[in-house]
Amino acid sequence: MYRNLRVQQHIPYQEGNYPIGTTRYISINTHLGVEPSRRDDLEALGYVLLNFVRGNPWKDLREGRQILKAKASTSVEELTRGLPIEFAKYINYCRKLKFEAHPNYAYLKLMFKDLFIREGFNLVFNWTELKLAKVLEGKKLRLKVRKWLKSLQSCHKHSSPIFIHSR
């Protein structure tokens, strides 16, 4: 947590902490014992994204010090070789952030949204389609009920109105 909830201020910069998190994904600063902040969360997310796209570059390393050495000695260009430039921009952006910096989340989100559009992804997710299908299904059902009621009413023009009682 980057903010002290009691005083609503950013937590203080500290060194000498034991690294928190999965060593394959934590930021270089977290490896070094620096108190994690938003920048470190974003850098860790970048490593997770790289893992999704091409697998973890440090999967064969077991010890935290080996992983730290590999992260620190691997250039961002080498780390993201063959991937769209946005991955390198993202990692560089995160690594340049200062401890108390407020990241520009809109910039990062737009950068990847533009990449998705450029690469032809439609940005419609399964859960969006399912929700839309349920809404449309409900509308179709209501439309069918209205048509059915209308047909009943037209059949019984001279009789009393139809009242539907629901419990």
C-alpha cells in the first residue's frame, strides 16, 4: 500500500526491506529492498505482461539474486525484442518513475489500447458479450410477451381487458 490511510500521505521511502512478492515479477527496486510503491507495482505488471506474451525470461533461474542480476543486466530493448514498441515504452516509463510519483495511468492505458486497435483486436471481451446477450435475451422475451398480449387482446376485442396477476 503506497498511502498511509491514517494521514492520507504517501508512505515514506525506506531501504533495507525484505523483498515482497514473487521474485520473477517484482521490480528491481523491490529486489534491492526499497519499499514498494506504485511504480514498482506497474513494473511488476510489465513483467507479468511479458510472461503472458512470450513466457518468463527468468524461468530457469531459481534464486532471487540471480533473477535480480538478470533483470538489472538485461536491457529493455533485449527484454522486449520482437514485441511491439509499447512494451519497451511501458517498462522504460515504469523504471523512470520516482518513488512518490503518481503514474499517468491514462497514458499507459491509451498506449496499449492503441496497440490493440492497431493490431486488429476488437476490445469486446467475453464477459461483455455475455452481458449483452443476457440484455438482448431479456428484451426479446419482453417483446414476445408484448406481442402475445397484443394478439390476445386483438382476439378478444369485445371481451373484458386482460389483467395479469403476478405473485
